[in-house]
Amino acid sequence: MNRGILYGIGCYVIWGLLPLYWKALQEVPAVEILANRVVWSLIFVVGLLILRQNWRWLRPALHQRRILLTFAATATLLAVNWFTYIWAVNAGYVIETSLGYFINPLVNVLLGVLFLREQLRRGQVAALSLAVLGVAYLTFSYGAFPWIALTLAFTFAFYGLLRKTAPLAAAEGLALETAVLFLPAVIYMLLLFRTGTASFAQGNLQTTLLLIGVGVVTAIPMLLFAAAARRITLTNIGLLQYIAPTMQFLLGVYVFNEAFGKEQLVGFGLIWMALLVYSAEAVWVGRGKHHSPAIKEAGRT
């Protein structure tokens, strides 16, 4: 099997299993988990960069205001996304978090139209329409807006949009993002230590080790994703990305026994149909480009 495919599968399987990790930290407040995630992710990535002896990117990045502002924005989006996800999992909304990552590809398409002036194809219009119907049905059938799912979908989509234009690779970008968030995270952790309410080091050993481990479970899938993206097509990445929300959904229903009734089935069904249309259309367009004589000729030059 293509190594890029294996990297992609590994990345999305880890993301799909993350609810189990956050549930193991259920007694720790989401803000404290987030602070530890920032600190230990930075430490892990910096250690990796030291091993690689890869620091040539740092000086140019620190001297370009556009890069700093971009990564300040991506760091903020990442913090909101991480906090929402951690809180939602431990509050018993794993199924709704899966919904957020199911609709994320369709939000990416919408942002491409709004900000990159991309043209919607018919299949994409149909997929977006079905997704909107699904979200509307879930909203009206439950009388509550699915804000968790939409927060996750839109923060990650805007994060992807900004990172698409940023010049740094995965490890370097994550290092800069977590560096932006590092000071407030450390200040918060020190305040917890001062009041004697910290879970890290002041709690049991298992909790402390799990909090240290959040840096590893954060950085490794992001690095695997970057490695996969360099080796396989966007169409393949697009198909593999459903592994994570599917696993999250199954965990929510069968492991955490969250409620999933007829109303949710109809709403999710519409969104799954949207994803089927979206994926089929992407594969069709990808094959058309692959067999295009112009593209074949361009590939020879």
C-alpha cells in the first residue's frame, strides 16, 4: 500500500480515537486540559525540531508581520476548536462533535467560494444544499442550534484556509501556534498550582502522565497528515478524512451510549447523503483531470 495512504489512515485513526483519551481525563476541567495541550505540544514539537536541527525558518517568520498575524489568528482558531472539542466530548456530546467533522469538508467548499472565488460545481451545490437541510432539520427537530458541530466545522475550516496561505510546514507551524498560546497557558497553570487546584503534578500519577501525553497525541497525527498530504492526492485525503468522524460517531453511540433517535438519524442521513454526493463528484472530477490530455502533457514537462 502507498505509504502516504498509511500515513493518512494513521492520522485519522488517531483523531478518531481521541474521545477515549479525553474521557480518561474527564475529571480535569477542559480549560486545564487545553493549557496542558498547548504547553506539552510546544515542548514535543520543539524537541522534534531540535532533533532535526531545523531552525532556518524561525528568523524569517519572526521578522514578517504577515506571518506572525496569520499564526496569531490560526492559534486563536485552534484554541477555540480544541477547547470546544474537549469540553463537548467530556460533556457527553461525542455524536455532535462527529457531526462537526462530517460537515467540515462542505464548509471548506463554502469558504473557497466566499474567500478564494472558487466556482461551485453542480455536485457541490447539491451537497451543500443537502447539508443545510440536515442542519436545519436537526435544529428544528430538537429546538436547539447544533452550535458545537458548527463551531468545530467553521473554526477548523477557517484554520485550514489560513494555513493554506501560510508558508510554514506542519511542525514549524504548530510550534509557532503553540508558542503564541504558551504564555497564557503557563500563567493559567501557575495560578492553578498556587491555589492547589492543579490536576497536573498535584493530582494522581496517571492523570499527570495523561496530561503530558496530550502533546504527543496532538503533534503526531498533525505530522502524519502533513506527510500524507505530500504523497497522495487531495481526492484521497478527502475520502480518508471521513475515518475520524465515523469512529467518533460509533464511539458516541456504542461506547458512550449517547442518545441517537429518529430525528438525529434523519438529520445525519441528509448530511451523509451530502457527503456521498460530494465525494462521488470529487472522484469523478479527479478522474476527469487525470485522464485529461492537457494535464498528461503538462506532467511530462
